[in-house]
Amino acid sequence: MEKRNVYLDYSATTPLKDEVLEAMMPYLKEKYGNPSSIYSKGIENKEAIKTSRLQISKLINSEKDEIYFTGSGSESDNWAIFGTASSLRCKHIITSNIEHHAVLNSLEHLESQGYEVTYLKVNEQGLINPDDLEKAIKDDTILVTIMMANNEIGTIQPIKKLARIAHDKGVLFHCDAVQALGNIPIDVNKLGVDMMSFSAHKLYGPKGIGALFIKDGVEIDNLIYGGAQENGKRAGTENVPSIVGFGKASALALSGLTEHIAHCLELRNYFADRLFEDVFDTHVNGTMLDRLPGNLNISFDFIEGEAILMMLDYMGISVSTGSACSSSSGSPSHVLSAIGVPESRTYGTIRFSIGDFTTKEDIDYVIDAIKDITKKLKELSPFK
């Protein structure tokens, strides 16, 4: 089998599209003015930021002035959580037990400061029961923070229903949509969320730039104090090239969303069909219905996921382990544990994520590689 390079880790990051790089280049070279300057070089950069803000707002159906630029999706999550916690005196927050660590670790810190956090459980498909949220809300609850789509198993939560429950009790609702943006339709008005986090590098934009949607009228404390940037809420000279790249990537995502979803769904389903037909002792984690179109999280019995990953890497294939082990704790993925995957199986898990540049030939190459790798590893396994 002739070796080829195949990237199937789009959930971790996406390659920068040529059109995005082209849009960014002038602002990395000749258009270097400070957006706060009142001469022409500054003004043209300020206008570029406005354009990008508008492009992102169109992708989520918000007002452009409801988009605030940050340094990453993690920063956006932190701002939504800490900004709410410090602006309101009550101290109860609700989340789920499968959130990204940008949320979980932030809430763990708040717990050390005396805040109470309720962690909603999910079912075996990774879905929250809306009734559980309603029961968890108390008189002193200030925030519900639930991710739109899980980064490991791709499960899409019923955000509209969850946000309505929170609002019926007068509670703010934040949503981490880092994995969802550019992969599924998002309409913040229909969903009814108060805040939503994004990151450009998940939709073929640059790394190091994120955004937080803050609904008009929602008041949270500033992230960074200093100058008047980002409507006075996040000080610091703006990263204009990356903001321009984020805007361009958002415009491309909006115009190509239907085609993107169809492409990813077709290849993901083809991948799953071939995998389960040709490779024994495999299990899909999560639901195949309410799931990101390019996500496939698979557990392999009797073998280690990291061994599969390294052998795939040798063959030019890039994927992620689903175990997401911490180097300090060695504990299995909190997401897989939450949906009831046996611990022995969590260590044999791989996340495959498909994107715009994936081809059917790529999938065939990967399946053939997996057939060969799993056969060799099972022959060596003491657990077979």
C-alpha cells in the first residue's frame, strides 16, 4: 500500500484555507497601522475589524456589536464564566459533566473560591435531560453553561430547550460553540443564548483568535482593563491579521455550509460502514443522530488507542486518541466515562474527524491501514 498523508483530526484544528491567508497577508505586511490611531493606516485597520465583526455576526445571526474578539475559545469561556461570577453576587452555577476543560477547570477554580457548581449527568449518547436542568436551578443560580457540541464524541445538545428553561427561571445561559461553528447552522436568536464562545482555528481560520457573543443588554465584568478596545470590555491592541482571517473564514463557512455538511456526512457514514464491515470488535461512542457531521469516535476492543495512533502516524495518518489522558493523572477521558464506556475500552479509543479536504480515497487508505494495524495489535494483545 503506497503511503499517503491523511489528516483526520479536524476537531483538534483545521488547516488555514488559501482564501483566508490571502485576506490576512496585507495586514501582516503593508497594512500594519494601529486600529486606535486616527490617521489613514489606523482607520483602514479599524474598518477591517468592523468588516470581520459583521462577517462573524452573519454566520450566527447576531448584531455585529454583539461580537467581542478574544485570544481563543478558552479565553471566551473564561470570560463568560468569570465575568458573570464577578458581576453577580449569587454563587451557584450549572454545567454538564462532559464540558471542555476550559469550562470545567474554570468552574473548579470558582469552587475553591466558595461557589457551588452542579454537574448535570448525560445519558449513554452524551445528551442532557432538560428535566434535570430544570430541577437543578435554585434561587441563587446565576449561570448555566452547556456546550453546543462535544469535542470528543460530537453530541449536539438541545440548546434551545435548555436556554429556555434557564430563562424561565431568570438565569443567564452561556454556550461553548467552539466545535459547532462552521459545522452546523447556528442562530443565536432562535437558540436564545446570552453568551456563546467561538474559535477561528476550528473553521479553517488562524489560531490565537476567538470571539465571545454577548447579547445586547447582558452585563458581565470586563475581561481586561486598559484601553477602549472591544467596547471597553477587553483592552489591548487588536490582532488585526487574525481578526481579518476569522472574518474571512466565517464568510466562507456561511456560503459553503450546506456543501460542507453534506460532504462530511457522506464521508463519515462511508467511513463507519466500511469500518464496521471490515474491522471486528469496534464500537461507536455517542449517538449517530444528534452528532457533528464529521465526527466519529470509535473504541477498539483489546488494543490501546495510543498504539493505533502511533502506527497510523507512521503511515501518514493524523488522528486523536479518545482517551484524552492527562499526563499527570493518567485518568481516562471524562467524556467517555460520563457516557458509561468501560474504562478498559476508553483506552482503546480513537477520534476521527473529517473536513473539507478529506476525500473518499483518504478514507479507503485509512480503513485499509486500520485493518492491518488492529490485526497486528490483537495478535500481540494479552487481552484477546
